[in-house]
Amino acid sequence: MDKKRLGEIIRFAIAGAGGFVVEMLTLILCKEKLGMDTLVATPIAFLLSVVVNYLLCVLWVFDGAREQSAKSQFGFFLTSAIGLAINELLMLLFRVIWGEETVLLTVFGFNISLYMVNKVIATGVVMIWNYFTKRKILKG
């Protein structure tokens, strides 16, 4: 792997981490403070993170992405919609298999619940999907 590709992967990981923080905080806010079901809160959080991730990918991660066509932009958001479907299906599957309300740990008065772990796993799967599809779309 060349240095340019490694740098791109590192930037993608950092951008993804930023998007993940936005997504996780939004999910927790929607569920814990607004009382939303996780299957309602998940797409809201996911869509907000897609906007953050898109801006970071175009402005910082992928060279030449600013000059992308409307077709490329559509492709980016289409693959994000598929990522959302994968995310939502995994969250439902994990809920059915092992639940989501169990508190696993309390740190400084903050409960870490199973739905948060479910989200981390689902996000990891979607991250792999995102890298390969978005790289293809934004790099051409």
C-alpha cells in the first residue's frame, strides 16, 4: 500500500470517528432524553452522521471529490441509504437476538446499555461498506 492510500485510509477513519461521535450522541439523546425507540432514533442519528461524513469526505478525505458530478453525489447518498438499511436491520436483529435495554456498566453515573453496543457493532459493519463504496464513487 502506498503512502497516499494509507493517508486516505487514516483520514477516512478520522472522519468516520467524527461521524460516529455525532451519530452515537444523537442516538443517546433521542433515546435517553427524548424517549424515542431505538429503531426510530437510529435513522435520525445515522442521517445526521451521513451529512457530517459527506462533508468531511468531500472536503478532506478524498482528493478531487469536490469536483464530483451530480451522478456521484447521488451515488454517495444511495450507498448511504443502503448503509442505513443495513444499520437498521442489524439493530433490529441484535434487539431480537439479545435485547437492548440491559445496562452493562455504569461509569460516572452514565449507563452503558446493550443498545449502545449493538450500535457500535452495526456501525463497524456499515463502516466497511461505506469505505469501499464511497471510495469508488468519489474517486471514480
